[in-house]
Amino acid sequence: MEKIREFLKDKQKSVPVIIFILGLFSMFFAYFFVNRGSTEESTSETKPTPQITPIEEQIQSVNSPTPTPKTTFSPTKTPSPTQKPAEPSNTPAPSPTTEPKNTTISSIASLDGFRSSNNGGNDSIEIRVRNGAMVGAPEYELVTRGFVSFDISTLPDNATIVKATLRLYQYQVDGTPFTAGGSIKIDHMDYGASLESADYDASAINANIATLTSNSGIEWKDAEVTNAVKKDIDEGHSKSQYRLHFATEEDGDGEVDTAYFYSANSGHNTNPPQLVVSYTE
Ligand SMILES: [Ca+2]
Ligand SMILES: [Ca+2]
């Protein structure tokens, strides 16, 4: 204390001491306010704590190379199963093409032959188609017509006619029948179970349905009679019957002109009349 009193007494020394003390106070207050401010800041706002990346990780991240993107393998496409054609539903199978059947029917012996304009005729020899001679008094030109008949009851009940052909074999010609007569025409007939005089001029179902021939050739003469056979079947006929005549039946020259065809009972032929029928069933 002695020394302090001496020191305080010393005016020259007291000033620096005061300054020193004031300095200490200043420092104290400065420290006090600084701490107070930081406390207020920490209470008013929470500062985010910086994330510190661990050193090892930093090193690792530096050392690790840029990762090569892995090749993405697209999955192999599973082949879709070949689409099978739809099973046919209950569509009915097309019916197989039915091949037509053919049958040849020979004429009925008792119903083929000829009848003439003088009521004459014959069913036991050939079939004739004729004009001339001049007969009677007063004289007139004799005309002859041929007849042929077929049994179609042998065809199946459910037969559908595709085609029918009438065939007669012309085996002889006298005179020049086709010069004035023109051609031999066919009438579709229904003359029943017997060949009679009346059949010469009986009404036809249909007259002139076809031409058999217009020449003297010795050969088979064919004519299509499909509609006639269909009609016979439709109408329930057991026979299909025809009459043959020249287109022009009288030539007035007084000469006999005749075309001869085999019948079923000519007695000297192997070519009786035929009805060739093509049908399905
Ligand atoms: Ca006959
Ligand atoms: Ca004549």
C-alpha cells in the first residue's frame, strides 16, 4: 500500500494507471456485449449446421471414376405364338360335287313303229317317216309318221335331269325326203300304253320341240329332249314318248320319199332307239 500511495501520489504516474483501468473496463464491457449479441442471435434463429463430408468419403468420391452407365439389356422378345387359323365353326362342309350319272334306255318294242294318214301302220318293223305315194280315190298323198317310246320309271325317284338325248339310227333313205321335206321334227307326246291309228294325228304335249336330222346320212341322229323328259318326270309319266314327222309332209311329186330308222324290234339291227339320260340324285 505504501508503494501504491506513493505511486498515486506521483501525478505523473497516476494518469497511465487510470487509462489502463479504463481500458480494462472497456474490454470487459466489449466482451459482455459481444457475448450477449451472439446469444440473442442463437435464440432467434437456428443456423443449419453445415454438413461435413467425412474425409474418407471425399477421397472416395474423388478417386471413384465416373460410373459407366450400365448397358441396359432389353428383354428378348418372347415370340408370340403363330396365330392359328380359327377353327372353322359349324360351317357345313361344302357338299362334294356330284358327278352326273348316265343311263341309256332302249325303246319299248311294242310302242315304236309308224302310223300313216290312211290309218295304216306297223309296230313290228322299222320306224318310218315318209311322204308319197298317191293313194285313194279321190287320190291323196300318203304321209307316214314315226313313233318311239321309252320307259323312264327305272330312273331314281330323286333324279334331277341334267340332260336327255333322243337317238335314232337312220339306216336307209329312199328318194329325196330332205329335199322337199326339209327336216325331221320331233313332237313330245303322251300316246299311252298302245300305238294306234289315232296317234297319227293325236295332240302333242309340245309339237316341234327339236330337229332330229335334215340329211340322208346313215348314222345315229341325236336330238336333245331334256325339257321333255323333265316334264314327263314332273307330271308323273312312266314313259317318255315322241312322234317324228317331216317339217313339210307333202311334196306333191307322186314319188315315195322315206327315211328309215331301226326300232327295238326291227329284227335285223343292233341299234335300237335310245334315250340317253344324264342325272344327279
Ligand atoms: Ca315296234
Ligand atoms: Ca314325195
